Amino acid sequence: MADSARERHQPGPRTGRPRVLTSYDPRTGESVGDYAMMGTGELTRTVRAARPAETWWAALGFAGRKRWLLDWKRAIARNARELVEIVCAETGKPGVDAAIEVMLAVENLDWAARNAERALGRRRLGSTWLTRDQRASVGYLPLGVVGVLGSWNNPVFTPMGSIAYAMAAGNAVVFKPSELTPGVGVWLAESWSRLAPNQPVLQVVTGDSNTSAALCRARVDKVAYAGSDAGAREVISLCAQTMTPVVVERLGKGAMVVQVDAKLDDAAEAAVFGAMSNAGQNPAGIQRAYVADSVYETFLEKVVAQARTLRPGADRKASYGPMILESQVEVVRRQVKDAIARGGRAVVGGLESIREPYVEPIVLADVPEDSSAVTGEAVGPVLIVNRVADMDEAVDRINAADHGLAVAVFTRDVRAVPDLAERIRTGVVTINSSMVYSGIPSMPFGGVGEYGQGHAHGEAGLREFSRTLAVAQKRSRATVDLSTFDRHPRHLRYAKAIFRLRHGRG
């Protein structure tokens, strides 16, 4: 679960002082800040402090928690400039991208606070003629303490998709941010602490992969993880030792389908933005576009023209920033090299586009489906454009890759979309847009297959951090009582007659 060679763990002197985690600006390599390297002892104390805080928090009920969370939302919004500056410093993102990320995170916090009672509050359930004497209901209660392992690519928006929903559901949260972005996590926890200094409902622990492993072993009630495939497998394995349930959001990007009748200008713009924004480090982005053969060349020309206008850098006019995770640069290099070696064409950029810590836009065409550029986790400003004979072939190729994230479909024939969408093994399908859906807090985000380990956002995200409690209460004497050894023969005859009338007739 370690994130990068860019992390530098500094041992303290022999006095036993804790090691230090230093975060760096990926644009310059300069130090941004030093943070404690917390271990098992600190984790144990943090989780122990979270238990009574969660009891207080759960007892407030939905209305009480809503008031606190909306106060927290306002505090974050009023001081958003500070948070944006930290995101820029630790990720190298342009200011506008960092600001958008913070705004999206706050929208999720607002939605979770306002909708938790509607999604999780107790509600009546129907009964059958056999159980008319019972009043049934279902509600959702907090799990307890939730551990959140944050990502480095969107260090506010992605973890807030777990933090906000877990807290709105009544849980306390222990947040371990990525070792590349510890300052973001510390800022969020401190902003909560200023509101409720004596109630550590949200706490942060900083450190490296050992700290993450300690949180997985800390016997919290659930762990939410966002990160790489290898990291996901490690978290699942560690949590299995204590039977701790896990919700996973893994890296990678989705696909696009371009029909013959699509508005090609819109589709090309969405493809380039989805592939290149945040240096291609968005799980909601686009890895590859499958384009109907008759419009393939025209679409590719439009993509090439747009991609060539983009420029990475550290200045305000840059289109996007550096690769946040240093080791990912080499992954991009290997994938591009493999795609070209297998017969793919570099129509924009190529291996020469990779100049650490920046990667200029790369557009590859006609890349074989067995290339690692298609099968591997896509994190980088690389777009693959492949032609297909028809939409059936596009669906087959998407399903064969088995990434299971999001798929954007561009077509004017919206009537055909539901059937097409249901045939794709994915968690999200968007029509004539790509990444905009990630800004809809009510829309659940989750994949299928290996990418389908739970959901973030929406009612599904709230219930992800809740336990179901169903209650049945006897409210009257049963007309037909079969739940006794002393059954009246008349009741049994009556029940059989009703049963035949209800279920045995044609």
C-alpha cells in the first residue's frame, strides 16, 4: 500500500523519537510538510477514542448529525482557499482543478447530511395475509468506527465519498490519507476538531503502508479503500484476518462508445478531457474509445486536434499538472511502449512525451486488445482510439477488458441506449457526457467484477456504512394463527383455501 518512491521516511535520533513522513510538491520536489509516522500503538489509541465519540454521534440522531455536518460543510467552504492550496502543493494540480475537487467534495457532504434520514430512517414494510397481525419495519443503524484509506489522485473528493457518508450514517471515522497527501487529511480532521474539540468523530492518522496495515488490523467495523489493484488486494487480505468488511474503489479509467450518429465534436471533447484531465489520474475518466468504423477517421482527427492544444506544467495556463505518483510514470512508459510494439500507432506524442514529472498528451490508435495499455490500470494522459464494426463489437471489447468502471455512450438514438447499457458489465453508463456524473452526489458509484466491491455516493453509499435492523411487532390477534402447535383445524383449512385461490389459479 506504499504510494511512491517520492515518500521519504526520516528516522529520528536514538532518543526514540518517532520517524517523520515528509510530503513533497511533485512539480518541484520541494518539501511541503512533515508529519508523524503513526504505528500500531497510535492506531489503537485513535480507535479507542473513536468508540465513545461514535456513541455520542449516533445518539444525536439524523437531525442532530445533519446540523453538525452542515456546520462542518460551511467551515470547509469558508476556508476552501486554504484547502485548495494544500491540494495544489501536494498533488501539483492546477488551482482550478483543485478548487473543483473541493467543491465536489463539499456537495457530497451537503447531500449526505440532508438525505441520510430519508435513505436510512425506519420505514414501514408490507405484510401478507398470513402475517396481518404483524407490523414490520426496517431501518439502518451505524456500524461503529469506519477506517478510510485515502487516495492520492483526488485526495479530497475521493475519501469524502466515504467520510461524509459514513459520518452521516452515524459512524465515527479514522482517516488515513495517502502518504503523498497527508496535509489534506490533517486539514480536514482539524477543521472538524475546531467545531467539536471534545468529540473526535473524525480523526486522522498519518504514515506509510505500515500505518495503513495497522488500520486494517485495528478491528474497526469497516474499511473503505481507494487506490491501486495491488493495494486493494492487500487491504482485502489484511482485513480478512479480522473479518473486517471492505469497500473498494480501484484505480483505472473507463471506456467510451461512439455511434455512427454521435455528435463527433462533443464526443471528441469528452474523450480528450476524460483521458487527459488531472494528467489522466481520474478513475471517472476515459481510457479508450471504441468508434464506429464509418466515423472513425473523422473522430480521430478531432481528437488529435484537441489533444495537440494541451500542455502540462506548473503555471496557471497549464492544461494539467504532473504525475502525482512518481512510479506511475514508468507504468505509462511501459504501456505506451507495449502498445506500439504490438502494432498500435502513436498519432499524438509517444515515448518522447514522457518527461518526468510531466507526461504530454498521448493518443494511440488501433491498439491490440491484449496490450497492457488496454488490460492494465490506466493512470496517465493517454487515450486509446480503436475502431469497431458495430456496437456489438464495442460491447464485447469492453466486457472482455473487465475493468467494470464507467462507460460513456455517445449517440443521438437515445432509445437504443437502455438495451446497450444493460449489456455492458459496468457500474455506470452515461449518455453523451463522460465525467460529469461524478458530480451528482445522489448517483451511486461502483463497478462490477473485481471493481464491484461496494459503492460510494448516493443512498447506496449511505447504506454501505450502515447495518440493517428489521423489526416485526405483533399488533393484534391473528385471524389465522399457524405459528403454534395448537393449530385450530378451521384455521388450517382456511389457510389452504386462501393459498389455492392466491397461487393456484391460472
